[in-house]
Amino acid sequence: MSAYRKPLPTDDPLMAPFWQNAKARRLSVQSCRDCGDKHFPPGPVCPKCLSEDQEWEPVSGRAALVSWVRFHRAYWDGFVGEVPYDVCLVALEEGPLLVSNFSGPVPDDPKAGTPLEVVFEDVTDTVALPKFRIVA
Amino acid sequence: MNGLKGVAAVIGVGESDYVGDHARVRAGEKPHDSNGYAAVAFKRAIEDAGISRDDIDGLIVGPTVAYERIGEVLGINPTWGGQQDAMLAVIEACMAIKSGLATCVALVYGNDQRSAAVQYGGPEAMGGNMFLSYVYHAPWGFTSQGSLYAMMFRRFSELTGCTERHLGEVAVAQRLAASLNPGALMRKPITLDDYMASPYICAPLHLFDYCLINDGGVALIVCEAEKAKRIAAKKPVAIHGVGRFDLNRGATSLEPRLLDFYRPAQEACAKQVYDMAGVGPEDMDAVQIYDSFSCHIPFALEGYGYCRSGDVGRFMAEEGIALGRKLPVNTGGGHLSHSYMQGWNHQVEAVRQVRGECGARQVEDCRFVHYNSDVAGKAVSIIYGV
Ligand SMILES: [Zn+2]
């Protein structure tokens, strides 16, 4: 898998637990121990109550489609061979929104609200990308 | 709230030669760097105002040039100085004037983005390290400005019935305006069928939904209202009101963009600017809207009260946003067809429409022009008028 040419996650210490969990097939978001707010991406303090007492909490992996686009132009060399490719925005059952890709078959014009569930695709030895499969 | 109502007026505007410079850039030449474009525009603006450099005591430069260097290039030692985007430069100038820190402020912008091959998507995207969304979204291939607006328009279309063909009204109307503007880069008229047949870049957005990328410079001279009457060669164009409201919470995961279409920011900003100016959308003779992508226009028309919420597709198609229709929008051609000067050329077009200087594209009896932008949830609004 050393030939993977698409962009990889950056070395952001705040995001490290997200990627460790993803490699273990767990989708997670940052959660506030004080007020319970669940948010993504993570921050140094809770955006709702400013508490520093944050943890990573597994979520169900169930989501609903918000919107999607189809790239007909590649802005990274690693995507050139995949054009046109789709990117979707999903709303997790727990609230936060995530940018991702569809996994598996997709109808011609998927509508907002289409139910989805997370799957993980190993792209390197250390990184698994969460993607979303349409629930039949 | 009177705020900044009538505090200042625009007395001079200047632009570089977009058409001539673009032809030279495409031929491989480099007419100017960003400072050079800024200098050309500044000289034209003080000439237009009929003032000398010594009348100026404030300097605000755009984000693509260095403040100190522009001050050095133009020989300006101001009592107030700063750096802002186009819309905030106008507001900051009014604030400096209101507070007595300056009386006559030059706003100066130059950008060699085309000849310098500035990228707005992908690994070399300008500001990519600062915009968190690029960092977080890159592994899934979501790394262009246009894709953010495509994502937004798809959902808006699904919820409101504003179709791709409805959206095409924007590109067609602005190209018509550009065809009547000798200073515009893209002057060949297009039809809705041309629009629908144009290729997708990031669906649902087509090629014609994307702004141009070109070099250029823009300058405006904003002067205290009484001083303006004394020194300006032409009738000053008043700044009647300004507004601003930003939505930052949840920005990286696109919540304000995709769930709200920035509507709460636009509505708060609209209330501020209309209250300050004492006029409303029904009083506007033309509207200028920041259009890095065409879909800014339907979002803004609903958000600023130009049509009923959810009705903008029908409004654009049946009542019309072209010159000669119900509400002329981006009367110089905007970023799609005139020039991509990141909101700066919209201010110039607003001033020239109020002055009645626009020739074949002039809006008849133009008394008030409303500018607004909602770039990444930062809603800013300015009302110019007689
Ligand atoms: Zn909290």
C-alpha cells in the first residue's frame, strides 16, 4: 500500500485519537465531559461551554445524507484516475457533520436524508478512511 | 441606529486595464506584479477624484499586497492605515473617518493571481494551511472552493426547487451585462442552452458558474462627507449604511453553509444595513453581489429580502436579474464575466451606476445600489446612493 497517492491526514495531535479509532474500526467524535456536546472537528476547548475536559466517544456509525457533489476535475494527482468521483456530506445520528465518500453502489441521484452507515477502507498501513454505504 | 450613515462618500474610483493586461498575460507577458496593478489603479482613482496625493491621510490595502510596501510605493504616510478585504476596507475607512483618525482614505488592491498561477484548489491552494476545511477534507478529495458551493447548491436546489437551469439565469444575465461593458473580459453573450451544455467542473456547478481568474488592480478614495463636497471633481457617492454578521460556529464541518445557507448571517446583516441607511430592498435600483460562484446570487436574493424564501428560482426566471428586468444584479458582469477582483470591482461598479457613468449598461435613474457578500459565512453589506 506504499503507492497510495491521495492526500493523507495531517499530523494534527488533536485528531490523532480519531485516526487511531478509525484504524480500529470505530467512528468517534470529540465529546465534552462537562456539558455533553458532541462536535467535530475537535478543538482545544468545548465550543459550547469552553471546558477543557474533552474525550473521544464512539458513535453509532449511522448517518443521513445531507448533500453530495461529483468532481469532474482532479485537484490532486492521486485523484486523476478516478474522475469523475463523488464526495458526500453526512449528518451523524449523534449530530456532527462529516465530509466523506460513498462506498459501494450509489443510485443516480441520491437524495438528502438517504440513510447511510459507516465502513472503513484501509488506505495505508496506519490510516483507515471512514466512508459511507447506502443502507438498502 | 445611525452608525456610519452618511459619514463618508466615495469620490474616486480606478481600475487597471483588465482586458489589455489579460491579453498580455495570456501571451506569456507579465504587465505588472500586484504592487504595479495597485499603483495603476491608485493613480486613476486620484485622477478620477480630481485630488492630489497630499489630500490623502489614510491607507487601507487589500489582502494580496503588503501594507508597508504599498505605502512606500505610493509615497503615503497616513494617520490611519490597515489591511482588509474589499467590503471591510470600505467599512474600516468609514470607521476611521467617523472617529476622526483620518479624513480621506485610499483603498488600494492589486492581484497578479493569473500571471503568478495562484491556485484556489488542491495541494497548493492559497491559504490552504489556514483554512481548516482543506486540512480536514483532503483525504476524501474535497479540496476546492467550487466544491463547497456545489455541495451547498445541491441541497438548496433539492429543498427549494431552484434548478440548474434557474441558476443558469445568473451566468446568462451577467454575460449580457459584460457584453455592454467595454472593460469586461468575457463579452460574448450566452444562452441558457449554452449554460446547460457547458461542462461540469464540480457537479451540480458548470464551467459558467465559476469566476474568472485574472490580474488587476482597483482603488477607491473614501472621504469625509463635507470634505468630499469641497475637494471632489465629481458629485460624491454617499455610503448610506453598512452591515456585518459572521457565522463561525461549526464552519469547518460546514454546518452554517449546508444547514442554514448562511441565512441567519444575511438576515442580521440586512437588518443592520437597512436600518442604518433608512431604505430597504424595494428602494434598490441595482444590486452587486460577490460572485466567486454564481450560486451566491440566489442565496443572497433570498437572504436580503429581494424575494420570498424558497422562491428565488422562479424570481430569477420570471421577474429577472438581467439589465432591463425587475432587479439588475452585477451590472458590470461581476466576477463571472467582468473581472475577478475579489469584491473590489463590485464597489467601483456600484459607484459608477450611482454616478450614471455606465453607458450602454447604465441602470436608468439609479439612486441606490446595494452591495453584499457572504464569503464563507461572513455577511457584509454596503448601501451606496445619491
Ligand atoms: Zn461543553
